[in-house]
Amino acid sequence: MIRAVIDCGTNTFNLLIRDTHGQQYLHREKYPVRLGEDGQKEKTISPKAQQRAIKTLKKYQEQARNWNADSITLVGTAMIREARNGGDLVRAVKKETGLTLQVIDGQREANLILQGVQQAMPLPRESCLIMDIGGGSTEFIWLKAQKRQYLASFPLGSSLLLEKCRPSDPIKPAEIEEMENFIATALKPLLSRTRSGQPRTLIGSSGSFDTLAQMCALQFKTRPWQAAGRSYTFALPEYHKMARQMLAQNLEERLHTPGMIPMRADMIVPACVLINFIIDQMGIQTLLQCSYALKEGVFYSLENEPHLWPKS
């Protein structure tokens, strides 16, 4: 059976097509729809953003047909669930494409991310934290002895942080401090829960972590980047050097960094501030990247929990 999954995120719409019989991924594609552009502060999806979303979904639907997909599953996350007119987009998608866009809450999103990461790599036995930075939210999953201790979604997405703090380019030290204060206030529940057994390993799933891993591999050449690989282990000093570089550079300079994906060149700044905050607060000693995230978790859920999904 061939399935297509579309992750309709705040910044990016991701398409993944998989042959479930051979467990083979057939096609990957992403496009920066930027649902939150011009409307995140007011929690609305602008008409232009909705048009980009519909156009992209029609293109992805055609790709799925080209691969003879038996089903297409659409998952909507932070921006769609938080927007005042998120329901309008859901109805427009149904009318224009015939597809059902299922909007999930933050808890379910975090659980699907966990299921995705578990398909990619063995989880450490010691206390660890999984972190997924999206455009509108960031999900955290705290594990001890590979068992879930705490799982939550916070309104700390990269585009939301940019909208909230509106930093200069390059970002100034005072603006980093302002962003860190906002992050600290939002993450009080996480910091409180993990105080009894703080994780020393941080696993960053997909998104900004993919870009940072690729840039570190290309710049420092101590650990190879494999495009088809499922994980990458950072040398922590190399990550810190790359993060400092991202925070010191302007947009044009970041765009010319080998390994930088253009759609992430602005979002990498708040992502680095957020990752640095977690590393400092938790005393992280090991930093890993995992290529699997929400989409792969949806595939797992479709095969093992089909009753949770509408037919599409």
C-alpha cells in the first residue's frame, strides 16, 4: 500500500510518500507556505497564505496521484489550530481538493513526534529530552529509561518568536536576552517537571536541527552528513560555534553559509536562541539530530492506530 502524508505546518508544508509494504520512502517534498505571514500576531491566516496553502496542496495531491497513492492524510498543527479562521482553511481544502485536513492538538502532535523519532533511532536509557521546533509551536518530550515522563507543546515556534520579539538583523545581545526571558516564562512548566532528573541528552527532531547538522558537517568536516541518514551526533563545541555564527550574521551572510536551506535563514536565529537556552538550563552534554519527526509518526500511527484517522 502506498500512503501520502502532508504535514501542514506554520512555516512549511511537507509531503512524504511511502510504500508501507516495503517500508520504503518514495518521495519527499517541502514548500515554505508560511501560513503565519502577515497574520500570526492577530492569529489569522491571510487570504494570500490560504491561496498558497491550497495551491501547494493541489500540487502535492497531483504528486500523490503520480505515485499511485492509495490514501492522502493531511495533518494541521499550530497555526491552523490557533488561527481564528483556521476552520475556514479546513473547509476551503475540502472544497478545493476533496481532502480532509485533520487539525491536531499540541499533546497529540508531541506524541506523534515521539513515535516518529522512535522509528529512526534507539533512544538512550538515561534521561533525555526530545525537542521539535516548528513555526508556531515547539514540542518537548522528556523520557527516563525510555519511558515518557512529560510531553507538552509550547507557543515557542520560530516564526512566532520572530513576530513577538522583532529582532534586528543581525540580532542584538539585548534582543537575545529579551527572547530568552520570554522563553523562560513560557517554559516554566517544563523546567519545573524536569528538575528532579534533568536530561543530559537533547534530541532535536527535523527542521532547524537538520539545517544545523548539515552546516556543521560541511563547515567542520569532523562528522559526515548523510542526506539519507536518520541521525547526526553534534560535537557540542562545533554546534556552539555555528550557533554564535548564526546569531552574529545578517540574513544575507546566513544565506551564503554552506548547508543553509534558504527557507530557514531567518528562522534559524530564534531556533538557536531556543536551543542555547535548553542546553544551558538543562546542562546538556550530548546533542543529537533526528531526521524523523511528525510525518514519520503519522505513518506509524496510520498503520498501528488507524481508528484515530479519518479515511482520506
